[in-house]
Amino acid sequence: MKSIFKSVIAAFSMFSRIPMPQIEWSEGTTRYIMAAFPLVGVVLGGLMLAFLRLCDFWELSPVLRALGMTLLPLAVTGGIHLDGLCDTCDALGAAVSPERRREILKDPRAGAFGVIGVVTYLLGYFALALAVNFDGGYREFLYCLGFIVSRMLSADAILCFNPAPDGTGRTFHDAAAKKTSRAILVVFAALAGIAMYAAPVLMSPADSRADVKWNSWSLVASALWLFASALCYAVLRHTAKRKFEGMSGDLAGWFLQRCELWQLAALVAAGVIARRLGG
């Protein structure tokens, strides 16, 4: 139990800027760090939900809301995952061997492909945040849930994929209590599924919950959102295996940012479909 508690502290210390108690890092400290990783998403999702509620309360402009949706996650995480996106874009932009790509990941300097990748990501995320319609609340719920699911899938990839020869991905893979950690991730997945099913009821007025049913637009949003998440995970698996011959921490960050971007794109698409077809 003590090692799990330390792993939770380690997860928040490494993957966020949220103040945490000082702990001594060791193999025992990182034993369950991947299992604790989705908890960072729980806190981030809660903060983003509070931000969206404040935007509604203060009647902020869509531009300011989109700017906050783009920058607040980076402020909370310290940009650690965006750094992985930058390094991976640099490596993928080079027509070289997998070994050379892994060397590029270790280079602390940002190359042209990395800068292009980061700028494209930020502009794309801002544009989608400006376009998304949270009318009705369920798409807002999926948006916040995405911060948990992206970290759950990222942790699963570190635990299950063949690791690169060295780096943080290898360290976490080797030190992890894999069976227990994956069991915890399965619990997170089950809770996420239950939350997705119950959300339309829980978000409705208390006196009408008995009559609330899933409508077709909630199903469309859920299907597109789940497809985007699964597709990003499949692309990660292919990229790690074919392009790098091993999973790394930078690839995990690259995946996480892309997953959250495509989840948001799925919600925008669901809103467009609903408007076009009169939903």
C-alpha cells in the first residue's frame, strides 16, 4: 500500500506541475506509476470542467475559452507530453533507420520537424476548441473524460508494448508490477464505461431522470470519440513497432497529445453532424 501511495505521488510529480511531497525515487516508487498515471487525468479533467463552467458563468468569448482549453492543460502538465510530441515529430521527419530515430529522440535540441509539429498541434487544437459545441453537456463530459482515457491508453502502451532499449519508457516498463498495474487500468476502463453510460441520466434534472434515454446524437458522439481513441492507439502500436522498434516515453507523449486532439476533433464532427441533420 505504501508503494502505491508513493507511485501516485511520483506520477503527479513527474507528469504534472501540481505540488507534491518530496519522495525518494527508487524502483519501488515507480512500481505502480503507470497505474497511477490516469489519476493525473482525473484531476486535469476536473480542472478543465471547472474552467468551462467558469467560462459559462462569466460569459467569456469563444476565443478566450478556446485559448484556455489549449493552454491550461500545458500549464498543468508542464508541457512534458508536448515535448514528446516535438521529439517524435523530429524523429519521424527523418528518413533514417529505427536506431537513428531513437537517437534523435534523445537529442535535447528541437529540429524543424519538431517545431512544425508543435505549432501545427497548437493551432489545430485551438481551432477545434473554438469550433466545438458543448450544447447539452454530454460532449463536454466526453472532453473531460478524454484526459483520463488518453493517459490510461498511454500507460497501457508502456506496460504492454515492446520497450525501446533505453530511456524512461524502458525504466517504467521494467520496474512496473505489470499484472497489478494492468488490472488497475482495467478498473479505470470499466469506470469510464459506466460513466459514459450513466452521464446522460446524471446530467439531466433530478425530477426527470426516470424518463431520460440515450438519444442518437449521444451515440454518435460516443462512437466517434471511441473510434478516434482506438485509431490513435493502433497508430501508436504500428509506429512504435515499425518506425522505432520499441516503445518510449517520447512516443507515449506523442500519442497522448494526438489522442486528445483527435478526441476533440471527434466531438466537433459529432456536433457538425447533429446540426446538419437537425439533432
